[in-house]
Amino acid sequence: MDQMDRRKFVTLLSSVGAAACSPATSSASTSAPLAGLSPAPSGKLPKGRTPNVVLMICDDIGYGDLGCYGSKLPTPNLDKMASDGMRFRHFNAAHPICSASRASLLTGRYGLRMNTAGAFGPNSPAGTSLDETLVSQLFRDKGYHTKAIGKWHLGDKPDYLPTSRGFESFLGVPWSDDYEPLPLFRDKKIIEEHTDRDILTPRYTTEAVQYIEQSDRNTPFFLYLAFSYPHDPARASQRFRGKTGFGDYGDSVAEIDWSAGEVMRALERKGIASDTLVMFTSDHGPWYQGSPGLLRGRKASSFEGGFRVPFLAKWPGVIAPGRVTEAWCSNLDVLPTLAKVCDLPLPQKPLDGVDISQVFVENANTFPRKPLLYFSAMGNRGLDVHCIRRDEWKLRVAQGIKGEIYTNDRTTGARGSAWLIRPELYNLARDPAESYDIAQLHPGIVAELEKSLEEQIPSFPPEVVKAFTDLKQNKGDITTPPGASPRPYKAPNPSWSWEPEDRRWSSVKNE
């Protein structure tokens, strides 16, 4: 373990077992929180106080995978973080695939604006465009210390690695855990050609805890901790393996929960918990396993199960404990919010996200923003837009050619998209599973969202504009029931069935 304290690593690893064995264990049971550090929230951002920031992001954890979101998986530390801070019920990724979502999180802009439409594979010739400003660069320019730990996935060439993008140091892997080989980097140097995937989470934890313990209390820091799991194939260390009763996926989530608890306890021991904003989220919905929380769709899908993710925020004395917000937010909002909270200079390029700091301090539920776009990950290099959402209203204008109910079931052969003959409208507040198309009941909202979509597309690079133009010409199947997989092409109806006239093939013109 290059430059790592082996004794401390073993000590941390040995503490995993106790946490894993008891789903009822909370962070308080292993380390009592320090008293008297959290003044009552004032309802305002503190003046003259630039907090440390810890941003934790998982790979593929689902909206329904944490206890505080209804899961039976043992996540006591994250549940306590929710009770000590704020839980978001309507927080979305900006894309349902890894690299594009992470680029959006770190820039406040859609990945499709910066050569990041999907997921970069090993030895990609490029990465997220070098003329984009990452939040790490804003922190560095402000005088913060910056550290990246874990999965990167925004390019593996030297110029695209974290230490070229505003981070002073990096320990982690360049891409997802399902690629072979999986090298471990220290800054720009490969220190292990084939790292041990089973102990990635505790190794990341050791690095994060040491960074906090060795931090200079006179200089704030930004710590980006990007877990490699529970991305398939999910892994956990020996002390967690088999402990949850929910298989490898559940064990990996439990170990992530333990890691989050170790990070928060390190902040308490250092005496800086009340001076630190901690956030926890995921890059998008779950893949083959995991829970989207009764939402429709999974990773890669433009249904909510692919986009809606957990988001927790804790900042003692600023964020009131136990708060659950109904505000409709996105990981595009993280950079502009941190810029406001930490008095960072804004990037020169226009942002797609907005400052949601008032959600933290005042529990604001509404704020002006453009409707958000949902780009598809399936086919056409991830360039197709499927949906547009304004608050609780979501309009579907396109879908995968062979349906999206199980987009990652490889037997479907879904490739590319088709423009829906009739757009579908869903009220996500009343119908989070997108079960009931109500476009006919709200033609005004449909028209407003269609207009907004047409107005936003020209701001994207030419290849996205072309994909949108081509998509509108690729009409869908008029016999497709709303929100469902298409019926077999031109197949005759059974003798017992009835179809409305406007959905029969005989009514389709110019076949």
C-alpha cells in the first residue's frame, strides 16, 4: 500500500465487523458524537465562515437502497446523517450513465456540452473537455486544499486525471470496477496494475480519514470521495461479506455506510464537524441489482428509476436536523450551490444548475430554473433527449425503439430512440412510477414543455442538435400504448381484442 499507514488500515478494517453484524447499529453506538458543537440553525448562511466540504458519491446506488429511503439494508450511519441533516425526496442525476453524470456534478453543466455523453472506457483518447471548469478548480483558486479519492471516470490520460483538474492529490481508479484491468493510481502514477477490488472501500476510507486527521484547521478543504460500489460486480471486504443477508450488493452498501460513518466520526474527532458541509449521493439509479425505490426504470433508463437518487446534506448549525425537502433539485445544482456557500468564483461558461443553498437554510421549495432535460444512454452515442421536466411535470417525447421497461436486459436489443407520435405527460408528485399518462388533460403544460425543449436544444453542440433533428424524423409506432413497450410491428390484433380507431394500423397514413 504505497505511502499508506498499514497499522491504521488494519485497525479500520477490523472495526468493520462490528458495524456489519448488527443492522441496528448506529454511528452513535460506535463513537458518541461530540457535544456542544452544533448551535441552533439561524436560517441563514453564516457570514465569514467558509466551511470544509465533503462530497461523497456512490456508483449505481439506487433511490431505494438506504434505510432512510425505505430500504431494509442496514445503513445506520447514513440514516443518522439524514436525521442530523436534510434528506431530499426529489433529487435527480443529470444523466443515467457514469461519466456524463459525474461531469455534470463537478461542472454544473450537462455532460453533452463537454464531450461526455456516456461512459469513458479504458484508454479513451480524451475525457471531459479540458476547457471546462470543475468545482475542484474553483476550490483551489479560492485557497482550499483539494483531494480526490475513489473512482474518477472522466478520462485516464494524464491531462484528464484529477491532479490536472484542480485536485492536489488523488488515490483511486480511473474507471468502473467491471473493467479489466483495474489499476490503482496515486496522483498520476499507477501504483498497482491489478488492484484488489475486495478492499477498495476500506482503502478509500483509510485515505479519507487520514486526510481529515492531517488537515490544517486554518485552511478549509474539499474532499471528493467517490465509491466504486455497489456497481456490478459489487464487492465488499471479508469482514462485510455475507453479513447483510442481501448478497454482494447489500454487503457493499453496508460497507459504504460504514465508510461514511468513519468519515463523519473523523470530522468529530478533529473538532471540525460543525465547520463542514457533508453531502452524500449517487451518480444515477441501480443497474442489475439494487432498488430504484418503486420507481420505474433503472440505470441507463430515462424513467425516474434511472435518474432519481438519494441526496443527504449535513451541516450542523446551518441545516436544521431531521428536515425532509420536497424541492425538485439535480446534481447540476451542486457546483452553483457550493459557489454560493463557499464564496467561490463562478465559471465563465453558463451553468445548467442553480444555487439551492436556500433549500439548506430556509427549506425553500421553489426557485427559478429552466426545465431539466433527460438524455438517453441507449444507442446513438447517448445523444438523444427523451424527456423534459419542470418541477413535478415530466414530458416524454421519445423512448427506446424497443421499449425501456428493462433497458439493461440485453435480450431486448434496444438501440436508438423513436419520437413518440403523442408525447406523454406524468405528474411525478402524484405518480412517481410514471404509470398514468395525462397529456390529454393538460395540453397547455404539454405545449409549454415542448416549447422549452425546442428553445434549449440549440444551446448544445452541433452533434446534439443534429441528433434531436434526426430523432424527430424517426417517428414511433402509433399502436404503442402510453409508457409501454411497443407491440410487434404491424402484428394483427387477436380476434378477441378491441382497439380505438386512432390506434389501428388502418388509420395510419402513408405507410
